[in-house]
Amino acid sequence: MELAHTPHLIIGTPGRLADHMRRGTFSTEWVKTFILDEFDKSLEIGFEEEMDEIIYNLPNAYRKIMTSATQGVDIPDILWVSKNL
């Protein structure tokens, strides 16, 4: 079941967002910006597969913002990949 109205903002954990995307709860067609807060912690606790799935399924997201309070964190390769290349 898709949301009744197209949301302007969706907030969730990588696991929950990936689940909603798999079930088609909302359309990813209109997503232009993707923000991932504390991406390094999400990777540490095992959400790499879900993050990869989310990024891969957001072909129109031309703005990808990742935040981390930890200094010197390497950006994983999955976050550089784009379906549009």
C-alpha cells in the first residue's frame, strides 16, 4: 500500500527505509536529496547492505549528504556509486 500523499520528507533507519522501499510504500521516483546521519555508525552496526540498496534505488537523488560526528571517517565505496553513471 502506497502512502496517500507524496511525502516531502521521510525519516527512518536504513533498515526501515529499505523495508518500505521493498514494499513500495512510497515512490522513490521523486526523491532528489538523500541525507544519511551518522553513516559510519550505521555501517558499524551492520546496515551496509541496506544502505547500498537504498542508494541504488534512488536513481534521481542528485544530492547525497552523509554526516558523522566522528573525525577522519572514510566514505565507503557504496556511497560513491550512482546508477546514472
